[in-house]
Amino acid sequence: MTFRKLFVIGAAVAALGVAGAAVAQTAAQKSMIDQAKAQGVVGEQADGYLGFRSSSSDPALRAAVDATNSGRRAAYARSAADAGTSADVAGARMFESQLLPRIQSGQWYRNAQGQWVQR
């Protein structure tokens, strides 16, 4: 990958920053997701999306996760188009640079090997 592409991906990921994590969700949905993360039900994943660590029958929580992931999917696609790469690469870069550093102690995330790890 050329330096220019890496630069564009990095700039796009930085621009997404906080917005990428909160796209397409209401304040109530964000609060619900934050609570689910604290309880270990939901966690960030190495692909840049939220995932369920344990099953949840709460339709509101599922809708909140779906809304967030839908917003992230669109943001990653835009970033990838600008950088000439794939949305998968953009999502993984977002996880590495923005999402992983924000995971709080005690919360869970799914690493690139597919294993849930507690920080």
C-alpha cells in the first residue's frame, strides 16, 4: 500500500473518530449500548463493529447495536472509497486507532482471532 493511501486511510479514520462510533444512534441507544458494554453483553470487535458477547433478548438493545453498526458500515464505505481500499480495511483501522484505545477496563472486545478478551 502506498504512503498516500495509508495517509488517506489514517485521515479518514481520524475524521470518523467519535462520529464513527456514534453514527446513526440516539442518546438513549448510546446509553443502552454503554450499559451493555459495562455488563459485558456487548463489545467492540476487531472489524470495527459492535458484537454481542452473550445473547440478549432485548429488542431495543439489538436495534441500538444494529443502528450503530449500520452507521459505521456507511462511514467505513465512504472512508474506503476515498482511500481506494475496502470497507473491511477501513473498519479494522478504525478499531485499531480509535475504538480499541477507548475500551475501558473491565469491558470486552473481540480480537482479530475471534476471541473475546477483557481489558
